Amino acid sequence: MSIAEFKNRVAAALAKHLPYTTIHFEERRGTEIRGHVHIDDVTRIEIYYSAITGKTSYALIQADKRIFGYDNFRFWHCHPAHNPDEHVMCEEPTPERVLREMRQILGLE
């Protein structure tokens, strides 16, 4: 997937599930992208994607600690909200799914 396609998918999911937020993208070397979404003073979402390796990560951060996330380091897995240090194998999630789950965890229904 290209950087532009990934950015578009994330931006569309964010507009649907967390429409009051904005994402700030930092592109590196035209092959990597980092996204930062400010939720409140202690909560943010960090997103990473490499078009070369396919490495992808999504992390919901509160007070500088991951409280939920997905990534594909070695294999696709979830870091569930009840135990964010755990690795639960899963299929590759879409940005839509990830941001919907983050919205639910934050209680922003």
C-alpha cells in the first residue's frame, strides 16, 4: 500500500470515529509515515506505517503509557485494553476497526 493510500484510509476512519480531532502526519523519506492525533492533555493516538516493510502500528496512549494498540512486529497482534502488555494474535485490522475500537475504549460513543 502506498503512503498516500494509507494516509487516506486513516484520515477517513478518523473523520468517521473521532471527527473532532485532527491528525498531524510526518512523512520520512517518502516511505514512512507517522501520525499523531491529540485527544486531550493526557491522551493521544500514535500511528506508524512503512511502505517498504509494511510495518504498521497503532497505539492509544494515556499519561505516556500505551493502553491499547495493534501492530505487526513479527505477526499481527492486539495489545488489549485490559492488559496492554499482552500480545493477542489477530488478523490485520483496518484503520476503521482500530479507530472504532479506540473510540469505544475512550467511552466516546
